[in-house]
Amino acid sequence: MVEKEDDQIRPLADRAADGDRAAFSELVKVLMNRVVALTYRLTGEREAALDLTQDAFVSAWENIRSFRRDSKFETWLYRIAVNKALNFIAHRKIADTVELTDECAGAVSQSADDQLTRDELKQRVVSFMQSLPDQQRAAFELRFYRQLSFEEIAEIVGRGVPTVKTNYREAIQKLRKVAEEEGWRP
């Protein structure tokens, strides 16, 4: 399904760039969950992620004519969303408790003990993500969860590829250190 959706993005983006509102609405349907997941992982706040996603799509529509058709629409949209999320983080302290979405929840367990352990692990991962500096968090999210290339990430965050690679490597090193300290097992 994702591959089919990806095949739809380019023609829809071209039509939207020409002012076709219906095509843009289809882009919103195809990309909404991806942008929500991205902004959620960056902010750790469900409501903020939903608001930031809406803001990103509004900004994308308002600036659709500035979309360069030689780049991927998804990369352009992610850049808008990441910038909004980083601005949000810079202006607001992240809450200590985070409501996790079903996407982050993973497999459902029947055992109360298993559920508690899984919830604790999810909370630790979210806490770890929130402890990273903004640029490391963005690099980690886009590379690990979105599986984007370093070149795409560099375009999204407005930094050079070497800087993005360094941010990602440092995030991984911090995760390994936390995992060792916490005694996490794969």
C-alpha cells in the first residue's frame, strides 16, 4: 500500500503545485499519518503533533507554488513539519508524561506484567528521544523511523550531510549508552 501511495505522490504534487485543491486534499490523505508520526516523535506530545501536522499542511498549501518540482514533495513537506516541530520545542518545555499512539505501541500483549514492561520501555524510549538535542532528535527520527537518506535529511533540516551524519551517530551513541546503563536487552 505504501508503494502505491508513493507512486501517487508525484502526480498529485504536480497538480497541487498548479493550484488543484482536490489533488492537495489527496496528498493530505496519503501523507497525514506519516507527518503526524514524524511530529509526534519529535515533540513527544500527541496534541502538539496533530496541531503541528495541521499547521504544516496549511503552510504547504499556502506555499505550494514555491515547491520545486525537481525535489520530492514528501521531503519538502517533512522540512516544513520538522521546522514547525523544532520551533515548538524551542518555545515550549516538553511535558514529562506522553500519551503514546497505537503506532508507537507495538504488538498488543495479553499479560498485565508484559503490558507494564512494554509501557515502561516505551516511556524510556520516548524519554530518551526527548533528552536528545533537537538536531540529533530530528536526524534520528528521520533516519531510523522514516528511513530517509542522509542527503534527504540534510535537505529537510537545512544542514550539511556531514553534520546530519554526526548528529545521527551521536544520537545512536547516546542510545547505546542509555541502553547499557538501563540494562536494556534486544
